Amino acid sequence: MRARWSPAGGAFAWLLHMAGALVWPRGPERRAVAAAARAVAAWIASSDGAAHAPRRHAAQALHDSWQMLVGFQPIPAREHGELARLRALNRELHLLFASTLDGGASPERDAGALARARAIATEAGLPAIRRPPSLPADAIPRGYPRSWTLLREGLGPGLERAAGGAARRP
């Protein structure tokens, strides 16, 4: 009897573990980029250019976020998708971090880099698709049919009808 419940318990635990991906997709990636941005901002804000701990923490956070964005992805990213946006933000953080390593930067440049690092931390946490402000709150934008609808039409009878009659043309 117990052997029957083990797979069910494992399946339930897996579903519970994966539920976060349904609620907040790309959440770990967003958190990693935001953490890297905060670490880079802390490095830039530290007035002592020889401080090893903030620099090391920023470098490690950048490495971890890049691993999250590139190393742990099972499929290639869409060209203009959320993952590509997060990778672009992360690359900008790398450039900000590298530009502040020389130590001879002006206070104005450091202030601009600090402001940009903080803005990236905020931007990384934003949802991928933002609702246009001009769209009323109760409006439902129309788009393509859902995947299940397309699959049902493709597998159901009348395939030539779903294909727009292309199969009937000589």
C-alpha cells in the first residue's frame, strides 16, 4: 500500500516545487540580476577604492547572475524575450562594474554609474510585459487563440479548413 503512495507523494512535491514558475516566471533570474545590481551599487557607493569585500561581493554576484542567465537555461532564448532583456541588463552591469575598477573616476561619473546600477536593480524586478497605461483596467486585449485551441483545431477533423483551404488548391 505504501509503495502506491510514494510516486503520488513525489509527484505532489514536484508540483508544489514547480508552482512558483507558474506564479512568477523568470523569478530566479530577475532576483539574481537585481542582487547583482545591488552589489554593484554597493561597490560603487563604497568610497574606498581599495575595499576588497564589496568588490569581491559584486564580482561574485555578477558571476552568479550570469550563470543563472546562461548556464542554467535548458533552451536557447528568444531574441526579444524576457531572458534576452535580463541578459542585456546583466551585461550593462558588467560594463558598469568594469568602468569603476580603475579608481581614477570622477565623482560625477561614479554618481551616474551608481544611479544607473540602482535603476537596473529596479528594472530587473519589473514584470516582463507591462500593461499600457492607456489601456482601461477592465479591457482584455485580444490576441492569438490559446495553444490548446490551436492544437485542438490542428488535430481535429477538417484539417484543410484549419489550414485555410490550402490542401484543396491545385
